[in-house]
Amino acid sequence: MEMTSASATGYRAGLSWKTRRLLGRVSLLGWLSGALAAVIVEHLLGRGLALRLGLGSIPLLFGVTDILRQPLMIPSTSVYVLLVYLLPIALVASVTAPALNRVAGRLLGMSTWLSIITHLAIAYTVLDLWCALNDYRLLIVKLMLVAVMITLSLNIVNGYMGEFCCSHPGFMALGAYSSSVFTVLFFVDDDVFGAALLPPALAPFLFPLALLAGGLVAAAGALAVAIPSFRTRGDYLAVISLAFTFIVKSFIENLEIIGGPRGFMSQPDLASLPVVFAWTVICMAVINNYVRSTLGKALNAVRDDETAANAMTVDTRHTKMTAFLFSAFWAGVAGGLFAHIMRYVNPATFGVQKLAEVLAMLYFGGLNSVIGSVVGAVGFTLFSEALRPLEIYKWVIIPVLLILIMMFRPTGLLGFRDFDVRKTLSPRDIRERGGRTVASG
């Protein structure tokens, strides 16, 4: 007997519910273990499988760029992605779910920090193994992590503070050039700055100071925006901050000692994957703690109603100033990492296009959400890079996608979502039992 339309719809709905329930039972530790299994499979079998399927080499970004360059490779690339990524992740995550859920629960019960370190160690191992197959992947992952930092920093102002700021490319530029001058002056024999002031062997140990210097210079530059703009109302911050970006760009273009419009190079190779990953994790942790703290709650109060917040004894001017300088600091650190990843910076990099990219990442992921900023930065970076073979058409597809998201998800994909580390790391069955962290056998 043929299945009726109503029964077919009910069957599909039931199957979809069962699928979501099954996927929801897998903890984050299970998904990370599945991803680790996938990259191990790719290391062991990837090259041979790619040759047998006629791909020539391992696909770069999950096969999307290969498909766009050669549409006839869709069947071979799909088989590769299925065998190397989808099947190992699904099998390992589903088969090991009960055991890994118990492990995740016990780790969280023993120590939150132990659980965090374990998850981060597996996540870094996955990234490191995935990037080890070619340098292109390594570059994309580094830039993606920097994008996470800059998006998080902008979310403090545009999301949690409720203003519209356009000065983050300028803050990035200040951080990039300041940290570059620091490292080249102290650790590189340069034609302009002369012989290195310190032995190059000390560079990896003092590199954090260079990034902090870049962040502090960016925060100092933020005062030029904050002091006049916070005395006004409405959209004046957007106008003043945009002017600041153009001023910084023009100033650097006319400063010949750092290359002017030609750009600045000779930065030492200090931004390795472990360094960028560590700074991104620190940035996420610090910003998440900040927005969940008393200062963050005060910032939300200022965003919702500044007059009411002021009446409730919130020092609105101090709150806004602190948030703005804090945001600029992390933008400057991100700029310093960017400069040492590329080992070359040009003032044209920090123009309107960079501003558009960062704003797109922020609003794509969602305002007022740490995890939304991460998803927005990662998703936009990978999607934009995957569409690179389309050249100019890429900048038609991406705006249309953003328009659709703004129409159907005005707050972004994960807007106004609180990020609780313990809830993220704990298995679903433990959360459903009220947060007890001792898993039963």
C-alpha cells in the first residue's frame, strides 16, 4: 500500500526529530573526537584516495573550491568528502557518544579547567593536523582566527554597547604597524631601522610584548574617537569613527619611514599556529568574562536605555569609555597578529573593504553573542575563501546572502545567545538532570 501524503509528512517529521535527538545526544567532546578521526583518516588515506578518484591532490577547502573551478569534479569530490570527513565524524561521534559523554561529565565534575584544556587540546590537534597537509590551509586558519578576534572586539561596541562603530580597521592598522615596528626594530637587521637591538632568539619570547604594545597604541588612538563622540548623541560615533579610519590610513600612507603607500615588510615569522590559536582563546575568554561581568551588564543597561541606566547610578560615560578602549585594544592585538602572519602590511588593507568584511562577520553571526561572533567570523571567512574561484561574482553572492539573513534572521544566526562554558562542555543528559556533573555508569 502506498504511503499517503499525510503519513509521509509525519514519517519525515518523525525521522527529522529522531535525527535531531540523536545528534543532540553527542557531546562536544564526541564531535571533536569525530573531527580528529577524520583528519587522521585524511593523513593516512587522503592522498591515495584523491589520486584514485582523479582529483590529483587533496581538496583544499572541503572540495568547494575544486568544484567551482571544475564542475565535472563534483562526483569525485563528493565521494572524497563523504569518505574522509562525513562518515568518520558521524561514525565516531555516534558510536562513542555514551562513553565520551561519561568522560565529558567526569572531566567537568573534576575541574572546569581540566575540561576546557582537554577540549582545547583536541581542537588544536584537529586544526594542526588539518593544516599540516598544505600551507594554504594553514594561512586560512590563521586568518580565520584573527577574524574571530576582530569580530569579537567589534561586537563589544556594536553589540553590547549598542553603538555603530566604523573605526576598527584603523585600530587594526595601528596595532599592525606598531607591533611590526617593535619586532623589526628589536629583532631584524633592516635597511631603515638598522641592526637589531636584541638577539633574534629572544623574539618568540618578547613577541607578546609587541602585540600588547600594538593593542595599547590602538587603545590610545581610540581616545581620539571616544572623547568627542561620547559627548554627542545619535549616529555621530559612526561618522567620527569612519573619519578616524580614513585619517589613520592617510597618516600611514604619508609616513615614509614605515613604507608609506608601498607598505611595510621584514616582520619576523613569529605568528605560528600555536601562537595565533593561544591568543584567540585568550581573547575569547577575556571578552566573554568581560561581557558577563558587572561592567558587561552595565554596558547592556546603557545600550537599552542610557537615561535609565544613569538614574540607576551607572556611570554611563565611564562604562562606554572603558568598553571602547577595551574593544580597540583587542583590535590592535588582532592587527599585530595579522601583520606577522602576512609578514607585510599595506595601508590599503585597512580601508572600507576591511570594514565591510568585519561588519558582515559580526551581523552574520549575531550581535550580543560571543559564540555568534565566532560562528560569523569562521563561517564568513571559509565561505568567502571557498567562493574565490568565482572572482567578481563572489561579491554578488555574499551581499545577497547577507540580505537574506537580515530579512529572515535580523539578529544574525546566533544573536543574543549567552555563552556558558560549563553548559557548552557538559553532555546533554547531564544538563537535563539539572547540571549534575557526575555521570552514571
